Amino acid sequence: MSFGRDKRNVLVLSICQALFNSGRGLMFLAATLVGANMLGENLIFVTAPITIMLVGTASGTLPAAHLMRLFGRKVGFVIGSVIGAGGCWICYTSLPDNNFLLFNVGMFFYGIYSGFSQQYRFAVADAAPDNFKAKAISLVLAASVVGAVVGPETAKVTRNLFVDVEFAGSMLALIGLCLATGLIVTFIDIPKLSREEYADKGRPLLDIVAQPTFIVAFIAAAIGYVAMNILMTATPLSMRLGSNFNFNDTALVIEWHIIGMFAPGFFTVHLITRFGHIKVIFAGGLLLLLAVATALNGITLTHFWVAMFLVGAGWNFTFTGGTALLTGVYTPSERNKVQGIYDFTVFSFMALSSLSSGAIFHFLGWKWVNLSALPMVAILLTATIWLAWIRRAAPQTAPVGGIEPLD
């Protein structure tokens, strides 16, 4: 019975993740170009829409965690989907008049929806047995590979659906994707916290986040996301404005970037099981370094394509490894506050990186966008070595969640 429920939750949340990531891929591709259309030659704030979306994501994480603790995952996800649809409608209404401020308001609300949807990967692990948690998380994230094709292809089909307003059709498509996730997620079966679990507030948050395992799980997710975001956000700009590639070429690169982000999810869990979280996260850092080296080596379509694929694969290893690592540091009663603060902090850093990416590109160019990622990757690699050293020096017993191997 329980395993049948777990499989259904994986299926439902995988579909929701696929739809969400399709929309997010579309939005990442369209929003920066919409900003360029609206701002003209002054591109200092061209990545502001993505930044505002990420601010919305960070802002939505803690309310999402609180609502889901009170009312359960299902209600929380439905509320998030409605908010997302409303945000896309605001974006749609801003386009005819090139209202950059209104477009950013819509992006903020779409970001809040993203903050709720980031919980899909945690929700699937809530009711799963310890030996299935990492696999469930990996499978849900892997479903996002659908978005690698659906998102950019939808952008290509809907971009000029309304001849006079570029991307207006894309915003309407996003409304449909948001509402679809809100409908499908009603089929999940995740028990609410028991009365005892709800009453138990768990350990102080500071005690949890001070654990070396939490610190490295956070660094893996945050730096993996920030490094990826800096490079990905500037890629459409560099391809369009710096190298004069057409929209279809840019869409192809973003497609393969998203494939790189999520296709490894089908086997990442096996790598974690065999080699441990730390080694997988470290390998992700090396892939990010290789991506930067590729991007610095040339600006042909092949260079963009390979670099963005490697960035995506590096992110998958660091983010999946970090997320799975995190589930071992909290109890059921602690999960919402830990997950909430984890995502809030990660996406706050992402918002800062998104805004800086546009400014770096505008003032210094594509080369320095790539070079700016190197210090962050160095921190990531150092942190994994530090945790490995701690564990070798003082072997620990099974952690709170019971799933984390002694790498």
C-alpha cells in the first residue's frame, strides 16, 4: 500500500515538475529578451525580470513551507499554481505598452509560484521510506528533462503568435502550464504531519544549520545554482547581441542546457548510492569548471552548446547531491522550517547573481561573466573536501534522516 502510494506520488509530482520546468525554461528564455526589447540599448537592467522572478522565488519559499505545514502539501501547491497564473497574466498585459515595471510585477508573482513548486522535490520524500528518498527526489528532478524540449519549443511556437506583440502568446501558454500543475497536483497522497509531529517544534534552527552536513548541502545547492544562473542568464544576451545568433539557435542551446540539467537525474541517484554525496557534488564542481573553460575557448554555436550542457550537468550533480544530503539532517517536525530557510537562502543568492550577470555582461562582456563563476566553484570544491576530511577524522553514526551514507 505504502509503496503504491510512493510510486503515485513520484508520478504525479514528476508530471508537475515537468510542466513547471517547461514553463520555467520558457520564461528564462523569453524574459531576458523581453527585457531587451523594452529597454533598448541600455542593458544594465536587462536581467532585472529574471532577478525579480528569483526574488519572488525566495519570497515564496518561507510562506510556502508555512502553508504546507498548516494545511498540507496539496493545498499549498494549488495556491502556488493560482498565484503563478496570475503573475503570467500580469506579464501578458504589460507587453503591448512595453511596461517594464508591470512586467517585473508579473515576474515577481511567477517567482512566488516557483517558490512553491521548488517543494516538489521535498514533498516526494516526505512519505517515502528512507531507502527510497534519494531515488524519489532524483526521479522527480529528472522529469524536468521534458521541459528541455517543451519549454524552448513552446517559446518558438508562441513567440510570434500575436504578430504585433512578441512573446504575448508565450505568456498565455505559461498561464495554461501553471493551471495544469494546480489541477494535477491534487492527485498526490502525502499525509499531513501528525498531531504529535506538528506540536513538536524540533531543535532550534541554528543548531540544525550549524551542522557541517547542512553547510555543505547548502553550499552545493547555492553555488551550483548561482554559478549556473550567472552563465545561463547571460547566454541569450551573448548569443543575440554579442554573436548575432538567431532565436532558434539560442533556443537550441537552452534546450540542451536544460537536458544537461535534468537528464542525469535518471542515474544521479545510482552515483550517489555507489560513490556517496560528497564525491558526486565534487564531480559537479569539476563539470562547472569544464563548462567555464569551454565558454572561454570560443563563441561558436558549438562552444555555447557544449558549455551550457556542461553547466546543466554540473548543476544536476551539485543540486541533487545537496538536496539528498539535506534530507539527512532533519526530523519530520523540522522539515518545513529547514526546507523553507534552505530554499529562501539559495534563491536569495540566485537573485543577486542574476542581476550581477546582466551588469557584468553590459560593462565587461561574456568573458568576465564566465570568470566570475570561478571563485564560487572554488568554494564549492573546498567545502566538499572539508566535509570529507571531517568525516574521516571523526566517523559519524547514521544522521537524523537515516539516508545519508558515510561517503
